[in-house]
Amino acid sequence: MFRPLRFAPRQHLCLVRWNSTGSPATPPLMAKIRSDLKVAMRAKDTARLNVLRAIISETNNAAKSPSPIQTDLQLLSLIRKRASGSKEAAQQFAEDNRPDLKENEEKNVAILEEYAGQVETMSVDEIKQIVSQEISQLKESGKKVDIGTLLKSLFAPGGALDGKPAERAEVAKIAKEAVASA
């Protein structure tokens, strides 16, 4: 026979929300971008609004990926990537004789470069000096000096550029030049 189950009333239960992962750290430049978004909304600056919304959107999408944007350098690489895309689009619009769209893309590039300039990175001279020192250390230890081992030793934990505000692309370019001349 079918007998209904009796459910006892649940007493003394507290509703608690537990979060197993901590929220990722946001870069300081992202806070500035979010505050500038509010200012752009109030000023009805559509060009700036579109650029800032796109940056925030890409950052939020990256937060769901295995490599979220957590530092200003990572955000800078994202901004530079968008700027290069806008420059290419402006060139395409110029070739297609669309000055209105070209002008919009040039505004976007100017806004992106404004934010890219706010991130402090190491100067090229400092990077060249560190790379040359690392090359000499590798030669003294008898290791083969090629780009791969040089970059690994520079960015390894405890390396010369570990934790310093140096863009990997810039360091790789300087390292290639230094290895070719060495």
C-alpha cells in the first residue's frame, strides 16, 4: 500500500550563503575606468562610454576564464590589443572611403591610449640593462643563451623581472635584439 511520508517541520535552520572562492582582485586602473564610466554617462560622452563598456565587458568575460585580469599590466595588454584593432579598423575605413567611421575609430584609439598611458611600466633602458646583466650571468654559468632560456630566467620566481611592471612583449622584443647581437 501507498503510505505518504511524513515530513517533520524544519526548525532552527539558518540560511547562510557560503562562497568557496574569494573574489579576484581588481586592478587599480579598473576602479578608475568604472568611475570614469559614471562620469561619461553623466556627460553623455558616447564615444568614451562605448570604449569603457567594452573594456569592462572584456574584463568580466576574462574573469570567467582560467586567466582572469588581475593586474594593471594584464589590463594594459587588453587595452593595447583593443587599440591596435581600432587602428586597423580605421585604416580599413580610410581605404573604403568612410571618413565618418574612421573618425569614430580614431576617437576610440585616443581614449584607449589615454588609459594605456596611466599604467606605469619599466623604461626601455631599464629593461635593456636588466636583460644584458642576465645574459652575462647566463654566459658565466655556462648555459646556452637563447631567447627561451633568457625569458625563463628573467620571469622565473625570484628572477630579475619577477613582479616588476614590465610588459612581456616588450621584454621579448628587447631580448631578441640582445641575443641576436650577442
